[in-house]
Amino acid sequence: MHDDLILASEFNGLTAAQPSLPARWYTDPAHFDREMREIWRRNWIYLCRRETLPEPGAFRTFTVGGQEIVILADADGTLRGFFNTCRHRGSALCTEAAGRFDRRITCPYHQWSYALDGRLLATGPMRKVENFDRADYGLLGIAVAEWGGFVFANLAGESARPFDEVFGGELADITPWPMADLVVDHSYRKELACNWKIFWENFNECLHCPNIHPELSELVPIYSRGIMARRDDPEWQEYAGDHAPRRSGRLREGAESWSMDGTAQDALPGLSDEDKAAGQRYATLLPSAFIAAHVDYVRIVRLTPLGPERTELTADWLFRPETLARPGFDLTRITDFATLVMEQDGMACELNQRGLRADPFERGVLMQEEYEVFLFQDWIRAALGEARLSPPPPSRASQRRPGAAES
């Protein structure tokens, strides 16, 4: 270990205590607007499943970073995205959360109409006028990407970094899962009284797990030690040959999946024995979502900032249709467990937010085990144009993988 390194090289951890982000970054409306502009409008944001746009003309509207957008399937079924703004005088084009366009998009105000690919077709009852070319007034486009049936948008449009370049490494561990073949069969929504960053910081450490998540810590025994993965222990090499769940990060003996009793009700095709034995894989898609992949189902959790101290949390559970049709299939055995965990996390996040308003509290401090919180906060600094405290790491997915780097 080198004294000038912030991130330890022999294990997953910080070499010394590090300053947290300023407390006002979690409460100040002006700073919230800065994050919406610099982070949420310039990164890939998870929106919905592809099957919710099943046919040409189908559309859905969303708010990303305070901006209204429309995602639709064009005449060929290709996904396209636009700002929800008419090019005439800026009227909103769509007033419904979802629906279907009949071959064209028509502004409800002055009847300008657009093709499903965004081209301006007509200007309603307006007479022809000099110095006006329809080709110059198409809808304002955004970038759209699809991965495994999940739909993402980037408001930066043509200047957006390619989706695969941004998330390819993070998604690599869950590519064996047949994501595109799965369907949503249960959803959960909750509004949290906390800043969106508080949720991610809670997600990125397990110091709170023994106290906040007794049931989860029993299912994933390494969490009862306040760590997330084998290499989080500075002395992990002494136990490198110990494959017990408490050391390796796998589910408890006899457990197969995240459920109330730890059992799986099916096995998704294409998974390796290692995937099945691990019981869980994660992909973190900052700033908006994470995917939790289990042996029998997948859960995706989406964040939507509503204000400096309000965040909407949405979770969808995805299954094979064959799983849902199995005799005796018990959905609640699966959904009740993760809902319990999310409710516990929500309580902890709101508790964290309440304390940040103390006038003398300027910023917190990060301890050795909070290396993932540090990495997230350094990502925030970089996204806002601030100086990083440490060089950026490669994809962090492998650090969470149960049993990673055991040799």
C-alpha cells in the first residue's frame, strides 16, 4: 500500500478517512438545478421496458432532469426520442403519459404536425411565409438506446457518448441473463424524503446492513460483517480458500435467490453454474438505475429526482412467462423480500437526509469500508466539472461479484 493512494490496492477500501460531499449539495435548490443540468441531462437515463412501446406510433412521456421528453416507436418500429416541445412557439406536444399516434404527431395548440421520425410535415392553417423552411423545424431529438429490452435516453443527443462505451463493462456480468425475454409482473413505487444521492450512497455500502437489514444479512452472510464482497476485508487473502458464504459473498447455504425463504421457483436458461451458485449479480447504471439479476428473476430499480429533498423510487420485477405460468408460483414470496429491503433502505435514507440540515454540519467523513461511496462521490465531482480526489476506476461490477478475486 502506498501512502499517497486513496484507494487501497491489496483490498477494496480507502487507505485513510476521506471528506464527503458538502452537506448543502443535498439541500440547496440551486445546486439541485446544477445537477439536473450537468448530470441528468448529459447521461444515459433508464426509462422503461421496450414492451411498453409495442407497435408503431406507441409513445410514452417522461421527465428527465426537469425536461419533458417523448419516446416513441416510429413507422418501422424503431425507437426515437424527442423533447416534448413543438417548434412553433414551444407548446407541449403530448399531454398524456402514454398513448398511440396515428401516423403523425400533431400539436394540440396550433396544429403543427410531424412525422414519427420528427420531420415537420405541416403548419396547420397558417399561410405560407417567406424565409421559412420546414426542414429547419423538425422536432428536437435526443439519443435513445435499448439493451436487453430496457430503454434508455440521453438528452445530449448526438453528442452523447455511445451507450455501450459507457455501460458495456458494467453490464458484462449480467449478459447471460435472457433480459429481452422477460416481462414485468410486479411494480413498486415510493416517494422518499431524501436527495437522490443519499439513495446511491446507501446502496454503495453495507456498514448499515447488520442494523438496518437483519433479514438480508441472514440471507447474504457477508453483509452481517458490514462489507459487500470478499476483498472488502483487508485480510481477505488469509481466507482466500474459504468459500463459506460469510467469506465469499454468496447466499447462505441452501439459499438460491432473493426471496422470503431463499428458494428459487425456476431457473433462467443460459446461466452458468457459477451464476446460479452466486445467487445475485448487479449492474449499476448511474445516475438512474441498477439491475439485480437472480437465478429465477430480475429486478430493476429506477430513481427520479423530484427536488433537492424528494426522490421517486420505482422497482419492477421481471420473469419468464413460463415462470409465471408454473403451478403454485408464488409472486409474493419474491416481491415481499425486496420490498422489505427497500422499505428499510428508504427509512435509513430519510433519516440521513433529516440530519443534513444541521447548520454546523458542513460535510461528513468516509471510512475504509465506504470506498464505493467515495467512488460515487468522485463520479459526482467529475460530472460537475470539479476535480476528482482519485483517478477514475474501471467498471466496479466485478468488485461486487461474490467470490471475486478468490485466487
